[in-house]
Amino acid sequence: QVQLVESGGGLVQPGGSLRLSCAASGRTFSTYAMAWFRQPPGKEREFVAGLRWSAGQTYYADSVRGRFTISRDNAKNTVYLQMNSLKPEDTAVYYCAADQIHTMIFATGIHGYDYWGRGTQVTGSS
């Protein structure tokens, strides 16, 4: 059974940084896609960043490209989201997601992932 546990959320001032972690267990993730999604208050869940675990190829939403970086640590089975230059509009619950890679096109929709963590709150103060 795949388990994903997020950590690292918190309150941050505009322009600040946070690093989120997603500890993954229950599988060998070399054939998996891993992703971060977020759900702002009153809005739908949206794709933020993703990577193919084995190849390390990364993908980003336009709204975070250049500010956020997704990475993984194979030894720790952990995926990270380094968030820099945070803005108030980055306020959301951030979720880690995982699923086996099925297609050449990287999945950026919520229906592309079977496994989800419970989320961690990131709040940008002003």
C-alpha cells in the first residue's frame, strides 16, 4: 500500500521560502510519477509541479515556474518542493500525489493520480 506523508508547511511572509517534503513508502517508485498539487481556499485542486522518479524529468505550472523546484532523494524515498519568492496567492493546502507512469504525456490532472497524501497548509501572510 502506497503511503505519502507531507510535511514542512507553515506561515511565511511574502518573498520568503519553504521546503515541503513528501515521504513515500510501500512501493519501489522508479516507475512512478510524483507530483505536488495545491488547493487554495474555495478553489479547485491544481497541479503545481511533478517529476518522473527514474528519469528525474520535471514539470511545472506556469504560475510557479522559476520560483519552485521539485526534486527527489532516492535513498530517503522523499520528494521535495522548494518554494521561493512566495506570494500571498500561493496560500493553499499542498498535496503530494503518486501513480505509475502510463503514458508519455505527464499527468497534470488530479485524475492521473491514485495515491494522495493528506496535505500540508502553506499560508502566505501579508
